Amino acid sequence: MEKSPVFKAYTEFVWLNNREPHSIAEFCTYANIDPVAFKTTFGQFKNIRQQLLTTVFDEVWERVEQAAAENDYSLREKCLALFFTLAEAFGAYRDYLKTRYPLKELGALVEDWRPFNKLFVAKTQHFQQNERVNWLRDKLPGKLTDEVSSLLMGWNYVFRVWLADESEEQATTDAAIEKTVHLYFDLSENKQFEKVLDFGKFIATTKVRL
Amino acid sequence: MENENDKEKSYDSIPTSKVQRAMKVMGTGVKIGGNYVAHYSKNLFREQSKEALHEKNAETVFEALGEMKGSALKMAQMLSMDEFTLPESYQKVFQQAQHNAPPLSFPLIQKTFRSQLKKDIPELFDTFSREAIHAASIGQVHLATKNAHRYAVKVQYPGVADSIASDIRLMRPIAQKVLNVPQNELDFYISEVQSTLIEETDYLHELEMAETLKKACLEIPNLHIPSYHRELSSERVLTMDWVDGTLLTEWLESHPDEAQKKQIAQAIWDTFLFQIQELGLVHADPHPGNFIVREDGTL
């Protein structure tokens, strides 16, 4: 079963009705698709929501990799391109995303984003070049580091700005992306930041609270 | 002295929200206060000229304006043009605003082309400089080529249009207290900056005005106005022919001979006299950063 018409029908349904379909039957009738094929491919609506996000990420990542090779991007530029392209790609689903993820409820809907977050963290791990940050990450429990990174937190902030952004062509989001990504890389390269981390490491080793 | 990396870093981050921009203005006030304290402390032991203090303050203010870009930087640019309003050291530092500013990332430039012109850069140009060649208060200029023809492509900073009104309000106390600009001068500048900026954020409007001006000024001797390219322009991207030459202020510093200076002065005089007397339209942004003297001695 082709996924993209299902994404289109589902996002359209949620946006127009401001709710989930009550049942698979209701959605399949609306989208004019075979319920058996739907159950085999997606099973439940949560999978549509999750796969929509990961599909967008996969497509964006492919474009960014291609652009990085063509333009000989630095890591910083590749990261900027990722954020800009993600915001652009999500633009196709903006009405749905604004309906489904109102800012105040975004935190409660983290389940939808879990596979996206994992993918994001895995693909962008090499952006972090600071040895001490990577050392710290290696010490943290696997589950936490698989789903959380400082860059992902940066993306979450940008996504919230994007959801609230009513400026023309989401120019505020553009500025937020530049600011967030530059801060991330500037901090990674900052010697003072390394010293703070080193001090934190020392405190942890001495087991004496600050 | 600030190193290049620090400078680049400070320019890379544009404070966008009203609160952030207000914090920047407050922080600038605190720094200037510090400069005064340092000045009077030093004076207890030795003489330090008022001009040196002005210069230090001017650098502090310019640093903050550079980070805010947009209307704040534009105000610095316009103030620097009036030699009677500001101390000389402020004028000197603020003149940087006329042809020197902060870069936007290349991915954002690419994204702007996609959203504004619905095409990627390689579909429009054979080559395109990744780094900005020049920067102005609300945009930066890249050099591009197509079929061996060179173009200057100006790309606007994101969010400029949205921050105009709040910037103007934020800049008012700085301009009044720190720069000691008289109230009547301030009102004039503020209304001028605001109306100019609103117009300047629409590059298609600029294109139309430039085309009108070019067509009308064809007969003026020693004046060359570059051609603009509508098919390569939009509200936030403006493309015109690239012009080789030297910025007017730099050209004057190169000590050209009297005849050359008279030729350029005459061209400027003829142009503005024609605009005022014949055309009924005046180039509203005549700061030296907008004038280039070409190798053949024409403007």
C-alpha cells in the first residue's frame, strides 16, 4: 500500500474535523482505501502519525546529504540545511501539525515523536565534535541518549517557534534556526564550556556535592 | 581587541524577539555606563580625551546594533550621514554600517531562493558566492554569474520587516540619552527611518523605483545606474548588474585629482538636481555606501 495518499488523507481528515477518525472503518471510507490493506500496512492511527514524521525526516535527510555533497557543506552548514529543510518539508503538513500538536499539549504527545526523535539523534550524532560532550553521552544510560540530545532539544525549540510563527514565510523560524544551530556549534567549540564539563566530571569523580 | 571569530559569532546570532532585543539595548546601556566609569577612573591618574570615550561608546553601540541588524543598524547608518548630529568618533564607527555587516548562512540563502523564487540557485546562476561580498543594514550582497554575465544579488535578512516597529521603539532611548540627539532631530530620524525601512523591505518596490530612475537619468553625463533583473528578483531577493569600482568614501581617501573629483561631484549634483527639479522623485538612501566610482571615472 502506498503510504503518501494515506498520509494526505489522514492529515486532511484531522485538520478538517479537528479530531481523530473514530474508527478504521470511518477513515477508510473517507480516504476510499481498503481496510484490510490499511490494517496490514499501518494497523493503527498512531503508526500513521509516527511514520509520517519519520518519512519526512528520511526524505529531508536524503536531500540534505545530497546538498551537502554538492555544496561541500561544513558540519554546521549541513546542520543548518537540515533544520531549514525540515521546517520547509513540514510546511506541507502545517495545518495538520498545528491542529494535532497545539503548543500547550506538545509535551503530552511525545509518543508520536519517539521514532522521529530516535532517527534524528542517530543521524545527527556526528554533528557533536566535542570529545567531552561525547564522553559524557557515553556514560549516560543508552535509552536516554538514543532519544535525547542537545541538538534535538534545539530542534524541539525551533519546531515550537515554527508552530507559533505567523510571520511572512515563517521568517522568525529562519532566525530561530540560525540562532539555535550557531549556539549549538559555538558551545561545542567553546573552551570555557569544556572547562565546565571537565569540572562537572571532576565533581562526579570525587562524589562530593557542589 | 575582539578577534575575528568573536566578531563573526556576535554577528551570527540575530536577537529576534522583542525581549531579546530589549535585553540587547539594556546591555548596551550598562556597557556604556562601564565605559564612563572607566573613563573617569582613568582621569584620576591621567588625561583621557572625551573623543576616546566617544569612540569606545560608539564601538559598544555599534556592536549591539550590528547584532540587532535591521532598523537598529539602519538608524546608525542614517545618523552617520549627518555630520552635525554626532561626535566625529560616532560617525567614524557608524560609517561601518554603510558597507560592512554580518553574514547569513549559505543554507539560509539557498532556502530563501527556494521560497522566494521557487528555484534552487544552480537553476538560476552558473556560479554564486557562498560568502557575502558586501552587507548592508537589511540585506547582504552575493556575486553571481550566468553566461559570463555578473550579477549582484541582494538577499534580505529574515524577520526584518516584523521587527521594524519594536526596534524603533527600543532604539529611541538609546538615541536620545546615549547619543545625546536633540528631541526634534530624533523625531525626524525616527519617522524617516521607519518609513524608509518599510519601503526598503519590499525589494520589488526598490526594483520598480530603480528602473524608473534609470530610465529617467539616461541622459545625465558620467552617471551609470545598473540594470535590474525582475525575473531574478522577489520581495526579499534583488538582482542587478554587478558594478566594478571603489566605494565613494574609499575613492576619496585615495586622493583622486581635482578634475576627477569635480567630475564625480558634478555627476552627483546633476543627478539630484534632475531628480528634484525634473523628475519629482528623489533617491531616498543616498549614503556613500550606495555610490561606486568606476575605473573610467564615472559614477
